[in-house]
Amino acid sequence: MVCAFLRYLILAMGLLPVIACAGVRPRIGVVLSGGGAKGLAHVGVLKVLDEAGIRPDIITGTSMGSIVGGLFAMGYSTAAIESLVVSLDWQADFLDPQPRSILTMEHKGRDDRYAASLPLSGGGIELPEGIVAGQEIGKLLSRLTLPYHDSTDFHTLPIPFACVATDISTGETVVLDHGDLGTAIRASASLPFALTPVSLDGRLLVDGGLTKNFPVDVARAMGANVIIGVDVGTRSLATGDITSIAQIARQALGFTDEADRRIERAHCTILVDPDVADFSIMNFEDVREIIKRGEDAARHWRPQLDSLAALQAGSAPRPVRAIPSLSDSVTLAAVEVLQASKQSRHTILAAANVHTPGRVTIRKTEEAIDRINSLQVFQSTSYRLRHGPHGDTLRITTRNLNKDRFRFSLRYDSFTHAAVLLNATFQGIGTELGTTSVDLTLGTETVFDVEYALPLAFQPGIGLQVEANYAFHTNSIFLDRQSFLSYDLRSAYCSAFVGTLYSRRWLVGGGVRGEYAEISPEFSPERFGDVRRFVSEYVRVEFDSYDRTLYPHSGVGAALWIDQARQGFGSPFTFTRWIATASTAIPLTAGFTLIAGGFVGAGTGSEFPLHYYFSAGGMRSPVVFPTEHAMRMSLPGYKTQELTGRQLQTLCLGTMFDITPSFCVQLLGDMVKRSDDAEVVFRDSRYEWGAGVTVAYRTPLGPAEFSLMSGPEHAFLPYVSIGFDF
């Protein structure tokens, strides 16, 4: 009896609201602040509350507090939440890096070409709403809230819940306690500048930490008379601690919240202050330690928590459920597309490629959402499941069309010198799903390219690509290693292609191209001066599973291209061009990769166009003209495009060593044969060799590279470049 009385006495010193309502069971509200990675300390605090037997009646949270608090309110155990936050790849789920594996073949050709991308609006360039669209965190929250996709009232959760966001238009605090739970949490955690805002009920919402980082008053308004608050918000800095512009910005942003925060902290019955000041909001590498700091801070209050649990004696146990896994499955009865036009709805359903009725795993559902998003037409795509007597209905919602964009890139290398690539991409021209891309390349060559791409609704992955291209090149070629010739090439073409543009690994299709080429030699044999007009048919079969475009660690690439012009079919002559290539990157250890690749190109026909000759040599230089395909190949030991001929055969072998994630060393050796023969001959002694070592460092503007090479005509050949390939 005495021990029990002492516990009550200790608790009463901080629980005046409860004493004032003697005989009334306390309504405990748990309030979790925002704080980015520091907010994972909330998990440790909740573990201690569970151990003490505390059963919260209300939970409110902001930003990371809304994520952790929302999971706990849904019934997930603290062990399950801890396992989840420790195992998550926070960079992938919050920073939205789009893995190359989910890019379509239409977009893989443009991957790693642009150094920067900015929205276009009203004919001008503007800043983006956020660095990333939040697609991955949206998918994660849809899965985690799966048991409550039918629930729109957060008060009916196992623990009544509310989270806080900010209306970026008015600066008002918005309390979210109804609607789609995953969307509400996503809005509360939409860190400005990092994640795009969430449009909800006519408001544009961002992180609640801007106006109310510690929503104690929200819990009190919901009926809590005992508040257990956990505050991991940024503390104000003293004069001597402000030493950088980042600290000044952090201090300035904190002023608006500081007065409100002091009031909210004063209203807490138990205020848990985890010692996480030495962690940053992006410090997701130390999740376990941050959780432990939360536990340590909560254990300081263990006597009061035990007494509070005694006042709650007789409360029903909190229902606990398991976190849904990707392998969990549901029975789908139908698929619906919301907020889309009739034409878009057909294309979205084709991209999703979900068959009903039938069983489908959560993984397959998320892959369907990825396929829709990989069209790169919408800013983001989300899903909900509506439960029904005969199965679930998958409801897909696409959020806004992607904005028109301006993109650019700069490049310098010691062979072709400086170049700039400018791009404007326009969405919704002609049809809602049509994408128009305009490229202008300026440098030693001038290329103007307009491409229109449209996914077609009749079959998943099928698309139409229409392209117009004008190019001016000054080309230098070697013939028989004796004569050095230069000529100017002006070419223009229009093409139409239908194939699996929106498949992720395979591109299979064909098209037709009308072309004009004019060759103006500086000096040349007579056969070099001509004008060509012809129409050709072409077939493309490509496979690409590389994890990265530049310096891949794993994957396979292969292609078979056939171009043919036929006399009487829009052409005055007949020729055929064949291209077959295959390459692979095989990871042998975490930092060691084996590289291999081969290329065979052949041109037949007495009137084979000069600008269709294969040109190779140098590091990742174009192999074929015209340049509508990003077909590049490294042949160390030679100058850029030093080898030119109707026939070209190459074999490359090498290794790559990753010293750091951004720094690598690559060793390459090659054998090559080129000729003007009418037929391809493999068994021949005319193969030449080359070798080189490249040191590369990834920068925001593209890789910075330095190579030393050696070949038959160049005992010592240096090469320097910086920037993406284009």
C-alpha cells in the first residue's frame, strides 16, 4: 500500500489535470514532433511506453512524428515499427532516386544526358515545387495503410489519430483527421523544397513543421487531459554556435515556431527530450542509435509512466497487427482509374496490365503503379483498395500531368572540345499522354532534333515515336591509315517508329525513314561529293538490363538493327546496314566488376551511303550516323572516330574497380578491325589492338574522366572529359 501511494504521489506532482478530475480515468495523449531522422527517436519512446503498459487514447504528430505515430495508431507493434525503420532504405524511399530498372526503353536512351531540369510555365523557367515527387514514399504509405484503405475517419483507428500539415498558400495549420490516411501522412511529412506539396481538398499542403511542429493543442482538443510529449525539434542556437549560412537559415526558420513550441512544451504532463542534437534531419545512417536515444530519454520517466499505467488499470489491450509485406495478396475484382480522361484511362489500364478477377500480390500491385509512373506523363501515381463482398477494387489515381521542362547539359572533352545540349520537353501536345522533346546541340556539331512519343492503348508497352532531325557535322576520317580526309555533312530525316517503347527491357519494333544527306568535301576523291535522297525501312531489337548508363555494375545490353533501302520503294538505289552488339557488366565482388562487349557492323550494296559508314575510336564516341540512336562505344588507343569503314568488328574486355561510390578506375583492352570490303570476314590477321586506363569521378555535371591510352598509331594518348554524353 505504501509503495503504491508513493507512486501515485510522484505522479500527482506532474498530473494536476488528473487530480483535478479525481475519479475520472485519464485520457492519455501522445504527441510526437517533427524532426526528420531525429524523429525516429519516437520509436524508442513508444517501446518504453509499451513496456510500462501505457495505452494511449490519442496520438497526434507532425512530419516524422506523423509517420511513426500513424503506424502506432493503426495497431502496428513497436517491434514491427522498429524493424521497418531499421530495414528501410530511407534515401530510396524519401529522396525518390528512380532506379534505371523501372525506366522504359523510350527514356533509357535519355538517361544520364541532362545535368539540370527546371519547370517551364507561362513561357518562362521557374523553380520546381520539390526536388522529388515523393512517388516511393507514397507507395510505401499506401502499403502500410492497406488495412485502413476503406476508413476515412482517423478517430476510428485502434488509437484515434490526427496529424498536422501546412497550407503553403495561406500559411495556416491544417489538422488532418479524416480522408485517405496515407495521403494525410504524406502531406504532413512533405518537407519543403525536398518533396512536392500534396493537393488535398483544394489546399496545397506541405510539412506541418512549418507552423506547428509539436501539436500538443491538437491532442488536447481531441480530449486528452494527460499529455506525453516527445520533442525532437531543432533547438535555437546561441550566438557562438552560429557559424554557417545553413545554421543561419535553420535559426531563421525556427523563429516562427519557437514561441508556440514553448507554450506546447509547458502543457505537457510528461515531456520526453531525447538527446539527438548531434544528429541531422537526414542522418538515416544511425537509425539504431537514434532509437536508443529515445529509449534512454523515456526511461528517465519510467516511475511516472508506471504510476500512469496504474491509473489506466483495466483498459482493454491495444490490438496489434503485422505490417503488410510485399508478398501479401488480395483478390482483385476490378480496376478503376480516377481523375483521368477516357483516352488516358485506357492507356493507364494497359500500362498497369493487371488482370481481374484474380489474386495479386502487393508487389505486383506496386509494380503496376511503377509501370504507369514510368510513362513519365504524371507527377505521381497512387493506389487504394476498396473492399467489397466479391473482392477488392484497385483504385488508381494519377496526380497532375508533368510540367513542361527545360533541361540542359554541358560537356568538354579533349577531342571534340566544348558542347552544350539544350532541351525543352512539352507534355500533353495533341493528346494528354503525348510528349514532345526538342533538343539543340551546339559544338563541333550542330544537331536539332524534335521527337514526339505517345503510348498506345491497344497493347501494354506499345508506343509511337515520330522524329525529325537536322544535323551538321564536320567529320574527320582515316582511310587505310594513309590519307586524312575531312568533309562536311548536312543531313535531315523524318521517321516514324512503332514498337515496345514503354517496355522496361525489350525494344522490338520497326519503322520507316525518309532522309536527305549532302556531303561537301574540303578535298576528296570525286566519289565523296554527292547528295543522297532515299527512304529506308528499319527494324530494331534491343535488350537493356544495366543498373546504370555510365560505369554500370551489373546488367546486359544487346541490340540488332537492320536498315534497308530498296530501289523502287522511294529510293534510287538499294543498300542494307546490319548492326549487332552485345555487352555485359558482371559484379565479381562488391567493388570489382568484369566488363565485356563486342560489335559487328556491316554495310552492303554498291550505293551504300558514306554517312552510314561506321566510325569508331576514343571513349564512348558515336559509332553510327545518323545520330538518332545513342549508340556509343569505347575503343581506347584511338582518337575519336579514327576508324571508319563499311565493316567494323570489335571486342573489348576490361575490369572496373570502385574505390568509393563516386570514384572508380576502369581498365579496358580491345581488338578491332575495320574495312571497306563488301563482305564481313572474321578470320583475318588485320585485327589491331588498343588499351587504356580511365579514372572517373561522378559530379553533378556528369563524370569527370582522365584516360591514358595506347594503340598501334599512338604510343601515348591522353584524354580528358567532363559532363554527360550527348
